[in-house]
Amino acid sequence: MNNKLPTKMKAAVMHDPRNITMETLPVPTIDHDEVLIKVIAVGICGSDLHYYTHGRIGKYVVEKPFILGHECSGEIAAIGSSVQEFKVGDRVAVEPGVTCGHCEACKEGRYNLCPEVQFLATPPVDGAFAQYIKMRKDFVFAIPDSLSYEEAAMVEPFSVGIHAAMRTKLQPGSTVAIMGMGPVGLMAVVAAKAFGATTIIVTDLEPLRLEAAKQQGATHVINVKEQNSDKEIMHITNGKGVDVAWETAGNPLALQSALSSVRRGGKLAIVGLPAQSEIPLNVPFIADNEIDIHGIFRYANTYPKGIKFLASGIADIKKLVTDKYSLEDTQEGMERALNYKHECLKVIVYPNS
């Protein structure tokens, strides 16, 4: 252990929806197989905003003072007694879900489905809007000097797109439609590009987000306020439809549109979570065309790929960072991300700035 470590730290704690205050808490104590991370950058995610606004997502309910934030990076501040993979000062990206390692899902390599997962900022597990967090060593990944802390934090939303690409077996030369250009959708554009898709069609209703998608590699952008996306996609694909569609917005109409955009024998990935649990889908279309539908829950085995892809310079995702806040201004950052979707893309909080 490093004796110079502080014993206290600052954290942004949510007490009620839309009420975050600064508190002083003990620095976490690490076990033999854990590392202590000085948190440098944390991205604000849609799930953070949902907890911030509603205090719950489905069965996960905030019942005590709670720390949000799970898209994070930082540097190693201390290592446990059995940790040999890292040293103090290493720059790292953090995969935020620690799994048990021995259940059926973990053994199958689908550890994102582990029922025992401890995921940052999913109640009751506190998140990363704090100066220090601890993490088991196998969910921490060294990053090259060429990768910024902001980019390393965005490996988390990027992983969702990589997982969707792997689940839908995206092939080089494929045609992809991605519905919804929030931060996950924008990183999904980079994932589609990384897996070799040559036609990447995206839809959204915010011009800022469509322009950002173009910068990240989208070949066609459709503003659903102004154009009929179904007709446009059929026009672009010569009436055939896309090989793969990913719905990332959690919008029922976007999901129906994503399904109708898929060619015979194509694949649909459901990434975004809608507010309602049941949405009508065209079942005869699914059956007649043998559409494969894939649910996407977080990701598994994506971080090494994500770090390599971003370090290769495949896309300039630093352009997606539009707003930066100190830990003290976390609530202001949350309000910005919540209310100014037409002006901001990715909001980053810096706990140690």
C-alpha cells in the first residue's frame, strides 16, 4: 500500500432525484486482488440521467444516498498484495461490472449475464463520481499514453457497440442502420466502422448529433423530423434493406423502423431500453424474412478490443466531448446532459481536477 494516500475523499452523492451534494467519505480500502484508482475522467451516461431523474431503472431502485457514474478512467493509486499486473501510476480504463467468475454465465464467457454482478452506479453499488474507487484487478485495463483519459472513459459506451457487432456477427462490407445518435449510438458508429461496415446509415432528430455521426464515420444521415427513414433506407440499399440494424435510442417507433429496415435473413439488435415493456412488432415480417433478433445487455470481453480500436486512431472521439465539469459541479453537468441534448454530446466530470 502507498502510505501517502489520503484517508478521506470528496464524492458527489445523490440524496434524492435531482439533488446531488458534495460529501467527504473514507477512501475505499482494497482487498488483496483489488486496485485503488484515482478517478480522472467520468462520462455521464443515459442510465446516470435516468437514476438522477427518476431514482430507479426497472427493478433497480435507489434506496440510500448514492454515487452515480460508471464510464471512468484514472490512474492506479495503490495495489493489493496479490496484484502483479499493475503498478502505482499506471493509466487505466475501468470495466465497471465485477462478476462472480464461477456461475454458468461467467463460465460460458457471457459474464455480462452474471446474476451476482456488482456494477458501478447500479443500486446498491456506488459509482465513480468520487476521487477514488476500488476495482478487482481483472476489470482494470492499462491504456497506452496515446489514449486520453476521456477516450479511455468512453471505452465503456464503445463496448456496447462492439458487443452489438459481435452478437450480430457484423462482417466487413456490411450495410448497417443505427437508430439513435446519443453517445452510445455515436460510439456504435465507430464500432460498425471498426468491424468493417462500408455503408453506415444513421437516424436521429438532432442536427448536432447527425453531424457528429458523420464525423465518426456514418456514410448516410437521416433526420427523422424531415425524412421518412424507412423510404430513405430502402432507397440507399436499392430496395434490399440493411444487413444489420441496431436500435440504440430506446424509442418504440425507432425500434419498429429498425426492424422494417432489415433485409431478408438480416439481423436486429435491441440496444436501447424503452420506457414501456411491451412494443408491437411485425411478427409476420420477422417470421417470413427469418430476422434474427438479439438483445444487447451491456457487453462482455470487449475492453481489450475497444482500447486497441481507439488507440489505432480509427476515429477522433475527442470531438464528442462537448462539456467538462469539476466534481463540485456534477449536478450542473447532469442538468446540462439532461436538458441540452441539442447542444451537447458527451459530458465529462473530473473528480480530481
